[in-house]
Amino acid sequence: MHGSGSPKVRTVVPAKRLRGEIRVPGDKSITHRGVLLGALGCGRSRIMGAGLGADTIASMKVVQELGAIVEITKEGALVTGPGLHSLRQPKNVLDCENSGTTMRLTAGLLAGQPFNATLTGDASLQNRPMGRITMPLRELGAEIDGRKDGKFAPLSIRPSQLRGTDITIQVPSAQVKSAIALAALQAKGSTTISQPSPSRDHTERMLRAQGANVAEEAGKLHINPVEQLEALDLAVPGDISSAAFWIIAATIHPDAIITIHNVGLNPLRTGLLDTLLEMGAQIEITLETLDPEPAGTVVAASSNLKPVNTCGAMIPRLIDEIPALVLAATTANGLSTITDAEELRVKESNRIQTVTAALSALGLQITPMPDGFVIDGPQHICGGEVEAAADHRIAMLAAVAGLSGSNPVTIRGSDAADVSYPTFWQDLEQLRA
């Protein structure tokens, strides 16, 4: 590559221009759910275009422990599920590795099973908040314990009779909503979930495709128990959270045109695109498919960006893309703010801290706030050395910054990108013209 180093330490030098057409890996959120719900279906589910990063592979290993058969093919993954009411008790502790989605959704689907199970993960995952799922699952009658009264993993789940009820969740989190939904499928009676603002709806879409009675009305999600779920036939679009880095790379570079094919365009995930268009970004979006998930082509080009204030209901629609958005805001002509994003503190790293540290190391001035950032632009990327903090999005953020700076950027812990985007570094080189 234009740079040097081992897989754990890479140096990215500035690019004279960026050109190319690429496809990013299959959406991580959709792949997780496809694998887990495929295990609950009767028969073989096809998860075509599945993203095969470290996190989604953790989900595959977990469902195998629960009795599913997982086959990796050139087209994606095949999951032959024992069915919702035929999972087997795992022989071992279920290791979710670094994947919060795996742990939270698996806790929900295990809550109504007739056997004991324990979920654990790496040191980072054991420090991420789990009380947000254990508390509402207990409202359904789940017997679930963990460190500090269930606030942290490892989590221990025992057999219980779940009862449908009305649950209000305090954070607009698709993981929390999905964990409750998977438990509600096994409860006696219907369950209603209320949340402060909409969050990604991949789980609901898949459950409906599997024959579940899932309805939404006035911002509330209604779920009825089922005897069985059908197998899935799912086409996974490219991950908008991965595409975000190339979209930002193009908009902040002085000579760039990047085309990304088959990108997921679920309206609850396209907050970054809407925000960049508000900032004046040169982006063309072509919607090509609607079912089961909206997808299409995104073309991004060099842009003169205006500042933006991002907050409220927009935040759940771009929470994973905020690191890239902060970088874009440093090039905008004026003061930008991002607020209501305290959820960033409990991601793979404390992203308010790690984004600030990474970009500050490159000569950019970012003011961290308890719930976001203040960025005064335009600023210039000077280059430097960044610690990825074992966070895939920080590694990719630093790399994209390196493409537009005046000096090379060295990323320590660059292999963290493999969690969601194993081919990131190859695609970076492909886009160098």
C-alpha cells in the first residue's frame, strides 16, 4: 500500500486523488440478525451477502453452540436452525467476544428457553452496559443475573415463564428493542415496546418475513408470541456504516469521486446522508431495491461543506457514523455541534474520548462535550500518529483522515478494522487513483 507497516501498525500517506467503484461488506447489523433469527427459523435460511467480520462470526459461533448449522459459502451464509422451541443447551459458556449485538440479542432469545446458559465476552464487552437489557427482560419475567445486579457481563440466564407486558425503554436502542422482541416471541400474551424515538428496524422486518405477528402503531411496537418462525431468504446490502468512511473521504478530499454500489438505504440508517446533504455535500443517491431492505448506489464527490447542528431524533439514525461526521465537520466553514449523543460513551470505546484523541493527534481541534462535540472549521489535517483503542471505527477514521492530510498518518492497532470491514485496507488502495 502507499504506506508501510504490519497489520497492527499501518501508515497512510495523503492521496493525490480518489477514484473508484467499490462494494462494502454486508451490513453488520442485518447479518447479526439474519444469523440469530435464522437459527430460530425452521429449516435452512439463506443470508446472501452476509458480512463476515469478527463480530458477525461471533454470532455464528454462538448459534452453533445452540444447535444451528452454519455454512459459509461464496454467496454468504446458510443457517439451518433447530427452531425457536428446539434450541439445545450449550455445553460451554457462550463467548460473544467483542460483539455487543451478539450478547444483547442472544440474551433476549435465551430468556424464554428451558435451560441455563451463560454469556460472556472480552474485557471490552464486559465493561459495556447490560442493565439496559436485563432490566426490561426481568419485566417480562426473565431470570437473568450478572455482575453488579445484571449491569455487566457475564450474564447468567435461567429458565422462566415469560409474560407479555408493556415496556418503555429509556434509550432509542435497536439492540435493546430487539432483545425484548426476541423474548416476547416466547412470552404468554402480547408485549408492547415504547421508545423515546425510532431506532433501526431490521429485526422487525425479518420477523415479519418469518411469519411473526409484529405491528407498529403510533411509535409503539406490538409483538405476539409464536409457535414457530419460518426460514429466512435474505439479501444483505452493503453496510452504510462502512460506506460512511468512503463517503466522507470523498467529500473532504479536494479531488475525489467515489461510487459505492449496493449500499443499505434503510431510512432509519441514512441520517449521515441527510446530514451531509444539509451541509451541501455533492452526493447522488439512487434507490434500486426496496425489499427486504432498501438499497442502492451512492456517489460522493469533493465538496465545500457548511456547518451543521445535529441532535435529537437524528442521532439514532447516524450514531455509528458520528466519528466520520466529526471529521467532515472539521472541514466545514463554521461552527458545528453534535449533541444528544451520550450513547457514544458506551460503544467499543468511549467514542467521545477516542474520536477527540484521534483527531487531536492529527492537529485538529475538537471540543468534547458530555453528549457530543463542538467543531470549529475549517481546519487542516496535519498528520501524526493515532491509537485505534481497539475500536474499528477509530482505525478507519484515522485512515480516511490520512488520505486528505498534508502528512502521513500512522495507525496503531489498525487491525481493529477487521471487526466490521476485513477488506478495508485493500479497498483503500483500490480508491487511490
